[in-house]
Amino acid sequence: MERNRDKISFEEEMRRENEKYQQEKKRLENERIKRDKEHQEEIRRINEKHIEEMRRLESKRIKQDKEHQEEIKRMEKEHQEKIEVQQEEMRREQKENKEKLFRQIREQNEELKRIQNQNEENLRRLQIQQEENLRRLQIQQEENLRRLQIQQEENLRRIRIQHEEDLRRFRMMMMNSNFNIPYQAFDEEILKKLNKFVFNDDIKDKDGNIEKINCCICLNDIKKNEEVVKLPCNHIHHWKCCVNWLKQKNICPMCRFEIKK
């Protein structure tokens, strides 16, 4: 009776520990989903900011082009008016100032050409500067996004390592707890009746993902093409580890299920 009460108490403790573990696992998963959403939201805000900045620069460039064209038209108009005035004067003084007028017209044409060349050069420099500013902005945004992704990956890696460490400690605690209770040694003939097979990586969980199994005796992952055994409680261990264990205790090292003849 005392043994049955201990067994029931242990199973109840195992059930509570398992519930705590599931709750902690669910909490960590919710935190990870929340961080992923925040990360996606941050990326969306950065993209929107980038698009808005591109639109602002494009609008500014169009406005500057328009102002530049208006300035050219105004200068051309002023120049045309000036030429008309000069032509009027030239008609009045055609004979006396013919050579002088030709020289002035020639100088004015050269000045206009120089101004146009200068305006084209200024426009070209402005376009180059805008392209350079846009390129620097894109590089800076890409660098910020890369740093954010690296930080997110590092946080996920730390959480995964901490989770694996907590799981390993929990298993060690379960292995070392209450193992001073005597158990009857396992009959070696029953070893032949256990479900022994070669492990492959096609074992899948309920979601269809490949399940990663850990041997709780040696605490190492079970790799492909290794000999394993599946106990009646459905826990899988290395064949050699399980044989050495069952020769000392007739219980599952994971759940303490007693293996009877």
C-alpha cells in the first residue's frame, strides 16, 4: 500500500510538472509569436518610411525641375525682349552701329549658351546628389534591417538554448529523483520481446514535422541508423543504454513505468 501511495504521489507530481512545462512552453511560444509580429510591424514601418521618403524626394525633384524650367523660360523671355529692344535700336542706327550690333548679338548668344551649359551642369550635379542621397538612405535602411534581423535571430537562439537547457535539467532531475527505491531487476529474456528497431528520421509528430528524439539515459540525441528500443510506455531510448538500465531497474527511465513480464 505504501508503495502504491508513493507511486500515485509521484505520478501526480509528474503530472503537475508536465502541466507547468506545457504552460511555460506555451508562454515562450506566445512571446516568440509576439516578437515576430513586432518585428514584422517594424519592417513594415521602415518600408513605409522608406517609400514616403522616396516620394518626398521625387516630389522635391519634380518641383525643382519645374522651377528650373520656369526660370529658363523667364530668362529666355527676358532675353527675347532685350533682343527686340536692341533690334529696334539697331533699326534706328543701322548704318552707324551695324558692326557693333553684330558684336553684341554674338556676345549675348555666347552668354546664353554659357548660362544654359551652366544650368545643365547644375541640374546634372543636383540629380547626382539626389541619387547619392537616395543610395545612402537605402544602404542605411538595409543595414538597420540587417542588424534588426541579426538581433532577432540571436534572441531566438538564446531562448532555444535556454529551453533546451531547462529541458535537460528537468530530465536530469527526474532521473535523479527517488531512484533509491529498490526495484526488481529486469528479466533478460523479456529483452528479446521488446520493440527493437533501427531509428530513421521519418518519425513525425502530430503536425507532420520530423520529430527530434532525445535519449534520457545518455542525454544525447538519437541519430539516424542507430539501434533503439520502444518501451510499452512508447518512450524511445538507445538499445544499449536501455539494456544496461533495465538490468538494474525494471522501470522506464523517463516516466518510471514499471515493465512487467
